[in-house]
Amino acid sequence: MSYRAFVRGMLAASLLGAAPLSAMADNFGAAIVGGIIGSALMNGASQPKRSSSGVSSATRSRNAETQTALNYFGFAAGTPDGVLGSRSRSAIMQYQGYMGFPATGRLLPFERDHLVGSYNRAALGGPDVTRSLNKSRDGTRGLLVLWRDGGGASGGRGHGGMGYAGLPVEVSDAVDEIAESTEPSPEQLLQRAGFIQTADLNGDGQNDYILDTSVTGSSFWCGASQCTTMLFVSSAQGYQRRQFQYLMNPQRSNSVQVSFFHCDHTGCRMNDPLAQPQRTIAPAPGASVPAAPPQQLAAAPALQPSTQPAPPATLPSFALQPAPAPSLASYCEKVGLGTSSNGGFMTVSTMSDPAIALGEQFCFARTYAKTEGEQMLQRVPGLTPTAVTGQCAGFEPVLAPYVSRLARDPARQVVADVAQYAATSGLAADQLKATAKICLYSGYRDDNMAVALGSALLMVGLGETPYAELVAHHLNEGFGAEKNPLAATGWYRLSIEALEGGAPSVFGTSLPDRTALLRAAALGTPPATDAPVATSLPTFTISD
């Protein structure tokens, strides 16, 4: 059947359905997307389904996570359906043999923890993973051995010339030095947008690093009008440090940008005309003091009065380009850097900053959703990621009216209206769910926040309430919607209450006590407990 004939058939089906004619235009985008992707997925899954009798949903989810990790590292476990059959057992034995464990086909807790934990770490990405891959002698699979043996800058300091999360030790030392005169810790500084940037400035194939103190809040490194930036450029002798001071400019989106620097065989310079090179003052022998604060710029020479008549005053005219949308991919790369430097995800007992904890869980859920959607996409014959991008664009205008209400309307009301839309779309719920999951992957892969957020919202409207967590994260951080932490609270509460009420986790079970962590970080309250019930009548003595 041709594409044009298929679309005509879908439109005819929608006319015969219960949706009113006025809603047909709104449903058109979803009908095409849901019909092409959803139907293909439902009809194209030719593999027989294994019976899940006697297997809880939590166990299936845990097994599917194991299968996903096995597949990622090249141990073919087949479709992650949550059933550990003969193919999965064979993959487990291959993994155990590769790691030097007894090849039993059944994972011991520590074997599974290392497998799934390594997968989550690899999926987060970032410089830590990149450097580990460069060290690995067996590609992605080699990460398992490298991280088991403590290689690849697994967190902390002093790993073979590497510091926080695989940063060069010279850069890590500078992060410590800056943190000495700031309130945030080194790990929190690494989380801050714009604090650290990377680029190959001298063309030697190695990352060079730029640290910008304007985001630290330190009056030592950054005064009222000027700040310090540190530049670390790779060389045969290690990373060479240079410092520059520059005047603040509120018209810049970032105080320091990679394009400001130029490096060649003679050295590096800062192209910003307001920048001045700054000397690094060496401390006295045996002393431990931070580098000198930024020096004041020399005053400009006084201007002589002009003898020429001044031109008539006119208003300036500037053509401003729209600010680029924030990148969730870039945000999660910074979050992953901090997570690696901290030695892993925050837990309820180790949570020191709720904002960082929620950021970690946002990026963890994003990674899980991308993985699940990509696996579903592979089951749709002939559908390429490029084609999905074009088809999923239909979600954006259809769900935009609901997305625009997220910051102002109660969460339950928006969910009810999205559910009503889904019920009148003329498509089966399973089709819409399959489409939403694939488009969620597409939106996150392409950094298209409108598609990703609309897809997550549709999942909630289709009864998959734990996906409300993603909507909350988007609102809390301002990706795809107006930033509104207060409105995000309602969506966090929807997801948390659903999970505490027995709804299966949609983002795996590899992180223990994840629901309790979300409650503590987002709502600031412990899980609800039932009040003790009195087992006997109270006794009161009344005095005369």
C-alpha cells in the first residue's frame, strides 16, 4: 500500500470514529504518526510473546533492564521482553565468561550490579566515558573490565594523572583552588552551566579546558565589573595554565565563549578586546594560598575635547537574534560529569543538594526513555531515525496547547484534557503509547524539547502516570516549557503517588529507593506511613 493511500485510509477511519469533525484537524498530526509508527510496531512484531504467568511486573522490568545492558555490551540477549529465556541465559553465560565469573547463566547480585551499573554509567556519557573508551582494548565491552579494575577515572582524585570525572589533574587542582574561596563544593561547581567548557584550541586532537569564575559567586575571583577565566591547553609536558581577566558584559549569553580564544605555535591569546592577560603569582615555598585575585584594569586615558561639531543625536537600532533554546543534551553531559566525580548517583542517605539529585534523576530517566524508544524503533520494519524525526514533528503542534498550560493549570486538569483528546483521536491506546515512546526517544535524541515533552505528556494522559516525572523535570528545569518549579511539584506528586500506590516503575529498578529519593528531593517529605492503631481502650484517671 502506498503512503498516500495509507493516509487516506487513516483519514477515512477517523471520519467514521466518534471524534467530531471540528477535532479532525487537531487529530491529523497524531493520526499520521500513530498510524504509521504505532500500527507498524503492533503489526511488525513477529516474535511470539512469552507467557508472563507467575512473573511480577517488577521482576519483568528488572529482567528487561538486564537484557538491555547485555545487548549494549555485545552479549546478544534478544528483545528486552523481561523474560530470561535460553537466549538471555546464553548471553549471561557469555558475560560471566568474559568477566572471569563462573558461567552459570544466572547472575549473582554483584554480577548484575556491575553489569547494569556500567550500562547506566556508559549511557550517561561525558568525558569520563570518552576517556575510558580510549583506554579500552575491546571497545564498549572493554569498559566492563576497565571499570571493574578501577580504571577510567571512576571518581575521586589521583587516578594516573586524572582528577574529577576524568579531568586532567591540573584542571581538577584549579577547581579545588576556586572552590576554596566559594560556597559551592568542587562537585557542585562542575554542575554549574558555563563553569567548564571544552574545545581543541591548539588542534592537537586533545581537549583543552576553559574555567569561567563568573558563575561561581566568588567575590575573590569575580568582582563587580571583571572576572577571571583560566585556560588549560594540552602540551607534551601536560596542561599549561593561563589566566585572563575580562570585563563583564550583560549582553553576552555566556561570560566566556570558546570563540574568544585563539591558540597557535606561539601560545594562546584571548580575542575579547576587553580581556587582559593575568600573571599567576607563585606562592612562597611551603605556603598553600590561592592565586592572586584579578587585577584591576588600568584606567583609560582621558579623552581630549573635540573641536568638531557633534552630529545630531539619533537612536541606535539593533537587530537581536532570538536566544537559542537550552540544550538538554548539554545539561545532562554536565550532570553526568558531576555524577561521575561523586562516585555515583545521590541516594536518600547521601543527598546533599536536592537540585543536583533531581538533575541526576532527570538525565537518568531521559537515558532510559531513549533506550526503550530506540529498541522499539528497531522493531518497525523500514523505519529510519530520520523518518521518525519528520513524523514525530506532528506531535508538536497537536499537543502544544496542552504543553502551554503546564505552568498555569493544575496537573490533574491537564491530564484529564489530554486523556479526553487521546480518547477521541480515533487510534487505539496501544498504538498511541507505542508512538509516544518512539517519539520520546526521537525528541531526546534530537534535543527537540517540544516533541519530547509532548510525548511524555501524552503517556500520562494514556494512563502511564509515572511518566509525570518527566513532565515535572521539564518544568523544574525549563526545557520545552516555561520554568516553574512550583508547577513542577504537582507533576512530581502525581508520579510519586502512582509509584507508591503500586504502579510499576517505567525507568527501571537499578537505582534503589528511587521513589523515596524523588519524594525527598522534590517534595521535601518522607514517605507516608500508616498511623499506629490502638489495640486497647485508653484509661484516664480523673482527680477530685
